[in-house]
Amino acid sequence: DPGSAANNIPVAIRLSGPLDVDALQAAVSDVVARHESLRTVYPEVDGVGFQKVLGADDAVVEVRVEDVAADEVPERVGEIVTTGFDVTQQVPVRVRLLRITPEEYVLVVVVHHISSDGFSMGPVTRDVVTAYAARAAGRNPEWSALEVQYADYTLWQREVLGDESDPESLLARETEFWRTALADLPEESTLPSDRPRPVVSSYQGASHGFVIDGRVRAGVAEVARRSGATEFMVVHAALAVMLSRLGASSDVAIGTPIAGRGEAALDDLVGMFVNTLVLRTSVDGGVSFGEFVDEVRRVDLDAFAHADVPFERLVEVLDPARSQARHPLFQVMLAFQNLAGAELELPGLRVSGVDVDVRVAKFDLQLTLSEGYAQDGSPVGWSAELTYATELFDAVTVEGFAERFVRILESVVADPALRVGDIDLLGADERIAVLERWNDTSRPVPDGTLLDRFDSQVLSNPDAIAVVFEDESLTYAQFDVRVNRVARYLISRGVGPETTVGLAVRRSLDLLVGMYAIVRAGGAYVPLDPDQPAERNGFIVESASPVLVVSTSRDGFELPESDSESGSGSGSVPVVSIDTLDLAGVSAGPVSDGERVAPLRPDNTAYVIFTSGSTGRPKGVAVSHCSVVNQVSWLTAEYSLTRDDVVLQKTPFTFDVSVWELFGALAVGARVVIASPDGHRDPAYLARVIHREGITATSFVPSMLAVFAAVATREECASLRLVLVAGEAFPAALVDQCAAVGLPRLHNLYGPTEATVHVTARPVEVGVSGAVPIGAPVWNTGAYVLDQRLVPVPLGVVGELYLSGVQIARGYFGRAA
């Protein structure tokens, strides 16, 4: 890729003094003539590339001089080192001399990786110094001829590796090792990135430098000594732990370079000798770090013992899914940089280094540790650098990676017996944020039962319209009268606290009357959809063991007959049609605890809603009064529901999102408009009702909201001020669609049946991309993202969502286990 600088190796040095530019040009030409790899190009014939070594006279590398101002140097150096090579035509070396003043220069040398490796910059530097000193003195460089050239090495390598078709050859044996070692390797490591991976990587990068102090390094050396390992192996283990704990799964593959210079004759040679190994480990959170180091030691030794297969050949043989978006086989590199710093002494010149901002990342993430020693040979810590792909990560994210890596090292050197899954990745501030600040949801809520706030509205606003269905309506007082009479009837049939009552009524006034009457009597209502299969209703009734089932003559609800001789199945449960009851002589006044079978308390069950059964048998979730009171208190306060609101009750009551529509509106004196039994499926009908009744608040599942937004008009939606969205993942594309028809700001809410309707919420931002966030926890509720060992994960890391607080349901009815 001639446009990419991913394979450029740059060096920049400052030269102060009377530089002999002609001598420098001659010295560069001498070095290019000395090393064949620096004068090799790689053309192709019929799609097959080959190497072509140019003669010394044909391989011209010009030391191009450019005049620049001092403040322009960093930008110009960056441009030079990030310009690619076309190695099919160009020799893989570029030299620029930036002249700041007549005695102040910056020399920039860039070599393409196809012809050189990091170690090669040592021979290059030594040879340039030797040649410049000679040329400046007016003579040819005096150096010993190289024993071999790079082409000799390649021929020797082929001879040693042998023929891949020969099963006894070194190449065949090592290739088979890697087939087994890397079988079923995950296609990519999944780290918490700030942006999705692009289709094609740009290789744009940046680096974050940090220090691992001598105390920690000494601890790493001690852990290594105890395990019979090396410092590299301990660092490898710590990095694998970090990647796994940050979400890269327990199957972690890390790449590492090896020098590949096994013969003394290669020490002075410029060439690409480095090979790359894939170190694959399985991270088990239950083992100690010391035990994990033992496993890493085995993996690393096996890999180093099979290090002769060129990485590019290994990729061809293993044939992983190839992508221009990521590096094959691994995306994270670990490198120990143990090269001695190049010492430059040029006649009559002061020489100093220049930092080069390469801004290139070949991998998602690369950790490089540079060794440092004191004069007595004792370790003085590591200079560390994390190079990262900027199209994936922000600087602050990578700074967090560095902090976590150091934290892991500090923890394990202090206690190698610490279990891998118990190593704390969080800093003190993070832990406080995750566990306390983000979950600081404590709010005072009345210690009452579900209908207490409705009763207050009956007293303060008896003549206001409470419920509307088609052409019928009831005031708060009228609705209360009907509820109390049916409640007393239910009490006479044995309904009370901790008893269940089936509710099989299609949407209507009688649905709300029956529901409120069951709760008023102290019982827990169990929704039964008259239109769902009789087998499901039979299963629910058999599981919930209701005292009776409330229905109406219009709904024609029947239960399947019991298939047991005892008659204890669903068919033996009586079905009562409340619309045909003669309750004229029954008291309509408030129902007291003295009349109930037992006193009604906040901890008693208010309803039992059965799950869909998509993950097994349907389970009845038992929810207490105090849980629903908390939900209603939060929701009515959060969204400022008042007597002026008109709420559309359209959610099927077998779905717990219906709870806020059914109980929240009447708790604040608002009006509830009940949609026709099948109206929730008809977007045009819903638009008409919203417009006709002046609906101000309603809720949608995203899939139905999309259909509604496609047919509703701005005029029909004009009265809406609140739209709650829940029940499904919210696609970002839907946000703009809703804005186009004038819907108000949407609110995305989340909550399982087991946690009382909604447990997190967040206003939906316009222009959001990807997934719409589900928000933060509601009043008196905690939301935590934990790993498999129930440890809080860092920001951005995938885990399981755990919920706590007053809204957690009492349990699965009849299934305590």
C-alpha cells in the first residue's frame, strides 16, 4: 500500500555545527552500496512479486536539503515519516536534511520494514558514522566486507526450513504445531473501543507513554524467579489478564516479535529478520496469578521453540478470515525493546535525538517496554508505551488501559496468590463512581399500598373524569364506587392478601374495575389474555392457583377442564363475570383492613405477571405493593404527570409496561383513555384517538413506534408531550423518524418483569448513533455491570446487568428455587 506509512521505520537526529553536506551524501551512498537490502526493489511479473537488487550506481538515495523554520520542524518531520513507499519502484530508504540555520540541522531517515527491522538501525547508524568520518576527511570508508548479504540469509532459511510437503521437515513440523495451537482462534479481540471498527483500517495511530517504576519491576523479576519464568512471561500474563478482564474473552491471543538473528554473521547486517509469534492463552479467573504464570510459561516456551515459520506463511496456511479492518490472528502486540540506544558521534558536530511522532498503529494496541538498568546492573524500571489505533480509541481510554495494567502488576507482585478474577481493575474513584455515585438513587417514598394515592384523588377530586372507554366514562367517585363493591364481593369469596385472582377481561372499563377491585380486596391480580391459547391460560391458572378468575359475560372466557381426577386443575377454578353481578346492596364506601381477610401491607403481592416463556416455561413474577408504589412515585415525579394529563392505556395488561398507565395516571388525578381491545395494533386508530382525546402521555415499543410514526401526522400528535419507549432495543434510526412527525422528546426506558416495569431511563438524544442508551437507575434502585465473578467491570466493558433495590420482585410465584 504505497499510501500507508504503517511499515515505515523513522529516525530523526539534530546536528549542530559545521555539517559537511557533501560528505553526508557520500556516506549515505556508501551505506546503501554496502547493504543490498537497502537497494532492493520488489516489482512483479504476472502478479508474482520478486526481489531485484540494484547496482550501487543505480540505487540513488538523495540527501535532499530543505530550509525550514525552527517551529516548522515537528510538522515537517511528521510529513516525511508518514509518507509511504512504492517499493515496486523505489529503493526503501528516504533521507531528508532539514536546515534550520547554517549550523543547525535535523536529519530524518526513513526505512521501509520490507528491508529493515529495528535492530538494523544500529548497523545503519554505525556505518553512517564511519562513512561520514571518512568522507569528511577526504577518504573512502575503511570497513570490513560483510560476511553475508540478506539474500544469503533467505537461501539459508529455505534450506533449514525444508520443503513443506515433507512431513519430516522443520517447516512441516512447526506448521503442524501452529495448526493445533491456534485451532478455532477467535477472529478478533474485543476491547472496549470508543468507535466501531472501520471497514478498512487507516493505520492512523498515537502513543501514550508511562513508567513502570523500579519497585514494580523488581517485583516482576521476583515473581518470574519463583515461577522459573522470565520477566517477559510475567508481563505477558498481566497483559493477558487485562485484555480478558476488559472483555476480550478468556481466549486471548497476543503477538510478539522475535529478533530472528541467531548467527553472529547477521549482527552487522541490515535486513528484515524479525518474525512474529502468536501467544495464545486461556485466562481462568479462578486460578491464582502464580498458577497462570506457569501456564503462560508453558505457552511461551512452546511458541519460542517453534519460531521458525515466517508469520506471513503461517497466515497463508491457517487461512483465517481476512479483513482490511484488522490484523490477522491477533490485534494486540507485546514487545520488549532491549536495543541499546544508538550512540552518534560525528566529527565537529553535536548530536542529539529528536522525538518523532509517527502517528501510525499497525495493531489495535501495542505495548512496548524499554528496559533500563542502573550502573550496577540493577533494574530501574521500564519506560512503557501504548501505541493505539486512533480510529478505535480515544487518548483517555488508552490512558485508562495503562493505569489498569500498572494496577494489575502492582497487585500481583504484592500477592501472586491473588486469583486472576479478583484482581481489582478499578481505581478508588472509579469504584466509588460505579458502586455509589452512579447508584445514588435514594429518595423518600410514602410507605403505603398501591391504591393510597388513588384514594387521595377520590377525596380531593371526585367529580373529575377518571376513566374513558369509547362512549363511556366514569368520574373518580363513580369508578371508586364500582371498585369497592366488586372488592367486597371478592373478599366474600376469600380474596385477600397473599391470594391470587385471575383477571381475564379485554380492554374496557371492566378491566380497570376488576383490576382495582382485586388490589382493593388485598389480592394479587394475574393477567389472563382471553385471546391467547387456552393451554397457556390453563398453565398460568394451574401455576398461580387463584381463588377465582374475574371476567365478563362479553369476554366469554373459559378455562380448559381439569384432566386430573381430583379436579384441582385450571378447570376447577370458578370464573366470575363481574358485569352480571347484582351488587346494588353492597356498600360502596372505603374498604378497611377490618373487612379484609387479613391486613394489607406494602410487602404484600400486588400482581403476578407471567413471562413469555421464550427462555423456558413461563414464570409468574410476583411484585409487591411497595415495588409498584416506588415505580409510580418515580415516574409521576420524573415526568411531571398531573391532573392535566390524559394517558392512553393501550399496552396489553399481560405486559408490565401497562402498570404505569393503569396506576400512575389515577395516582395524580389524570384521565385514562382506554384503547379498544385490538387498538394497540392499529397505528391509524391510535393516531385518531390521540388527536380526538387530546392524549398527552403514552408509551410504545420501538417496533410499533416506527409503524405509528410512518402514518401519524403532526396535527394528530400535537397534544403529546410525553412518549415513553420500552420493551425492545431502541434503534437510533427511529429517533429522526419520530422527530419528523413532531413527536416530543422520547424517553428510553428499560426493565425486566422481575424488576417492576422500568429500572433505568434516559431522554433520547437527537443525532444519537448506534444503540440508544438505556440510561441510569430510577429511585431506590441499583444497576451494576458485573463480570462472571460478580466484580464490577470498568467503564465500557461488557458484563451482565445486575439490579437491586425496592423494585426487585419478590420472586417467581410458586418457584422459590
